[in-house]
Amino acid sequence: MSDGSLSQDEIDALLQGSTGMDLGGSSGPGGDGEPSAAELNAFAQLLNGTIASQQSNLSMLTSAQVTMTGPEVEMTDPGSIAASVGDPLVQLQLGFSEGVSGSHRFLMSSDAALRIAGAMMGQEDIELDDAALNALQEAFSQLNGPVLTALGEKAGASIMTEPPQAETVSGGDVAEADRRFAAARYSVTIGSDAPAEIYELFEANVVSRIVGAAERGGPQAQQPGQQPQQAQQAQQAQQQSGAGFGQGGFGQGAGAGFGAGQQAGQFGGHGPSVQSVQFPDLQYSEGPSEHGNIGLLMDVYMEMTVELGRTKKLIREILGMGEGTIIELDKLAGEPVDILVNHKLIAKGEVVVIDENFGVRVTEIVSPMERVSNMT
């Protein structure tokens, strides 16, 4: 029997806010935390709305044309997916850290992982080593962003995940292989490569809590483009008040006693037809305004440096330098030099002589993955 004091779990829930408590409540009508067919369909439509943004993010990371189709969502277990994909697999764990609790991950074949990592690194015939796994973590961190935004809008809460952790596993080592998950299957095509299948797995009760609560009219029922309940009530009151004063030929009591729709029906359809404004979903587009904003920075100076090479010396060796001392660098003769902007590597080139001045001819622009790794 409770003594009236709060448990640690209840205190944590209160600190996270009422929305977090609602999301942690009972599951939807699917029973035992498993969503119904209607909830799975609604969840698939929610994910489908993020496809354009995911395509755009992956296209920018790989500098290639990316096409994504799907998702097809069904209830299954990771073990069944592993059996159909075959060994070895790549698993990326992205557990929820804020807004909702539950397991969340990606599963894909090693071949699909190599296609994405290779495009990220700008290389072919790579291996699933640490560099490739780091590239996958960066890619799926970007792909996960639009999905978290869509889930947060549906749930009315800020939803975040832990940083992705990638690893290669065999079918028997897949985490929670016998548990049921809502699996979203995507088909991803990068450039001219063959399509790669990717599975995104959500714990079943996460789907029920987000989609099921919205269908039951809870705090998560607000749809994109709809107004909050309080705003709708205020708008209806304003319309009713305005209708009463606007109909001068009718009594104030009669005018104020009817909503806009009721007045139109009773007085021959002459009342105003009021509809909520429907705003279209925002889609990523690289339009003229974006180029215009970049144009504001075109006259800003940045420091460009050409680095011939580097080396490390002991203090006594540096103090012993004099005229005629030769310093051996870490670059071989004829090897490309590094071109840096604000001390960040962006390209490589070869040294040339222009009239009496040194110059550098750009021979290679570093891949997006190299640029990202050099910024960390």
C-alpha cells in the first residue's frame, strides 16, 4: 500500500513533463503493446512523408542522385529479417533518449552497407572496417533526423535518439532476435548502383503510443496543418461573436446563439463559409532564395593555405637548427599538396610556377566524409 510519496520513476516522469508521461502510458488497441493494422498503416504514411527529406540528406552526403522508395511496414522479429538477409549483417542501434522510450535500430546486409559507406567515402571496393562503420553512423544520423521530426510532431513532444552505434553481426547475434518489432523496409538506390534494402525497426509499443494515442484523441491527436484545440475553440468563439454583430437584421441573441455553419443552414445558406487554413507540408528544395542567401557571403574573405608537408621534431633538434639545415617532411616527392581553407582540408593539388610565382593546380576535391572527419 502506498504511503503517498512519489517513486523515483514518477519523479523522473514529472521532470520530463506531462507529454512524456502520456507517451509512456498504455499501448494502443493492438493489445500487449502491439499496434493494430490501422496503426501500422498510419505509421507507414507518417514515415512516407519523410522520404523526400531523407533522399535530400543522403544525396548531399554522397554527392550522388539518391532514390528511396517505401516504406512497407509490418510486424516481425529481427531474427526473421536476419534469416532473409543472410550473414553478415550490419546493425545500427539508435535507442530513444528523449520523448519516448523503446528500442530503435537499422538492419541491412553487408552489401547494402558497403554501397552506402562507399558512396559516403567516395571509394569503391572498400571493406567493412571502422572507417566504413563510421561513415554509416554519419549517414544514418542524417537519415534519422526527418523521421524524429515527424514523430515529434505527431506525438506533440521533442523526440531524440542516442548517437548511432554500428556493428557487424551474424544472424544469431542480432539483438532481441525473438522480439516483435514494427519493421519499415526501404529501398535505396545511390547513383547507378543496384537498389539496397534497409530495415528500420521500432519497438511495437512506440508505434502504439505515438499513432494510437493520436487516433484515440489524446494529446497527440493534432495532425500536421491542424490548429491546437485551444486555438480552434478561440476561433469558433470569435466567429460566433462576429456573426452576431455582422447580421444587423437579426437579433443579437439569435446571431450570437449560432455558429457559422448553423447560421448558413437556418438563413438560406447566406452565412459565411468558414474553413481551417490547410498549410502544405514543407519539402526541401534548393530554390532561388537559397542561392540568394549564399550570395550574401560571396564577398567574405577566407584564408587559403597550401601545405607542402608536416613533421615532428624534438625541442633540442629545433634549437639546433641553423642556416642550411634540411628538414625532412612526411610527403613524398611529387605527392599532392594539401589545400586548406581556414585550416580545414578541402582539396589536393600539384605545385606549378606562374611567371615568377608559385601556384597550385587543384587535382582532387576531398570527399564529404573526409571533410566531416577533418572537422572533428
